[in-house]
Amino acid sequence: MSHFTRVKTKIKNKSALLAALADMGYTANKVELHDTPQNLYGYQGDKREQTAEIILRRRYVGGSSNDIGFKLQEDGTYEAIISDYDSSRHNETWRDKLSQRYAYHNIKEELSSQGFSIESESEEKGELLLVCSNVGF
């Protein structure tokens, strides 16, 4: 039986998290959204005590995987709940990509809310460069 590890994140923006997951192939039909936390399941279909409001069920995560969840905390952040097995399979690269895609969507929303538009996007040496302008000027 795999052990689940809780990973503290700084993810607060639900829509940016969902957009980041979609970028990684977890489209809306593969992501469960719940108003109240639901149990996660292990690779053998066993119900776990861990719960989350945003869930990637194991059938979408891969082979012998467990569910991956994002649990809303009192401070408004989401805590990632990933089994030790999946943590090693979806190593730092997976979490890094999720963090990068989250930051991208979060920044786009923030810029838009402040009246900026993105003029162009490019990638250079693994970094995303955004050129923005203020719509009011």
C-alpha cells in the first residue's frame, strides 16, 4: 500500500490550477471538482482517508497509480496530495511543469484584471517571456 504525502503549495487560484492541469493533459473530463472534500483511492481501488476537492482519478494518472488530489486549506491555498509511488513516477519535472503552467495562467489572469494585455509570448532558455501593454495607455 502506498503512503500519501502532502505537499504544501502556494496555489490559490483555482481557475489557474485547472488551466495548468489541462495544459498537462488533464482536461475537464479527467478532473473532478467537488464543493466538499471527497476520498482519494489507492492503486487497488481502496478508499483512503485523504480527501480533496480537486481530484485526478488514478485511471487518468496511469497504470498502477493512486488518485492525486488538491485539498483546499483554511488559508485559501491548495495542498497537493500525492502518493509516494506517484511522487517518484511524477517526479520533480511533473511538479515543476505544473508549477510553471500554474504561474503562467495566474499571471495572465492578474495582468488582465489590472488592464494589461499580452502582446507576445516567447520561450528562451526554458523561461517564458511575456511582453505586455496597458490597455489604458
